[in-house]
Amino acid sequence: MNAGDVVLIRLPTFAGGMAKLRPALVVALLPGPYQTLLLCGISSQITNFLPNWDEFIDGNDLDYAASGLHQPSIVRLSYLYAADPVEIAGTIGAVDVARLGRLRTRRACQIKP
């Protein structure tokens, strides 16, 4: 797996319910022997879009078809998850490097002191 890949993984719900198979974006490969993938959850609940934070992706975007997503979605920067590669059910696509760069920059600016 590489940063920018869109993968399927069972992620917990916010309400603490059963984990569901969901798409997620590999934001970074992490060092160490355990949770070595930093993922960002992807949601089709576009009414929850937060401008200047989340990243919207739909059929108008050049990388939409390559992403493997089947409907307009948002990459939720607030939904981070550290995963072991064995948790990944499969890779469905990838986003372009410009989108990945925007997301990384936005996230990094938020955590700077």
C-alpha cells in the first residue's frame, strides 16, 4: 500500500456501534512494527462536509474514477485511524498527489502550535 491509496477497512462508528466496511484514504505510512498506516475515513454523508477542512470528491474531479468511489464523498480529516496492514480488506483505487498534498497540509496546519 502507498499513501494516496483508497482502501476498504472495518472502521468503528462514532456512536460506538459495530464496525462497518468503509473506504478510507491512506494518508501516510507510519514507522514501527504495529499500526503502520495512517488512514482518513471517507464518508458519503456529504451533508456533513466541513468547508476548509474536509475534502469533497465527486464525478467532476479528474481523480474521481481512479479513486474507486461509487458516489460523491468527503474525506473526513477529523476521522483518523492508525491501522495494521492486515486490517485492510483491499485497495479500490487512489487519489492524485495534489489532493493528498492538500489534505496533509491542511491537517499539519491544524496541529501546529
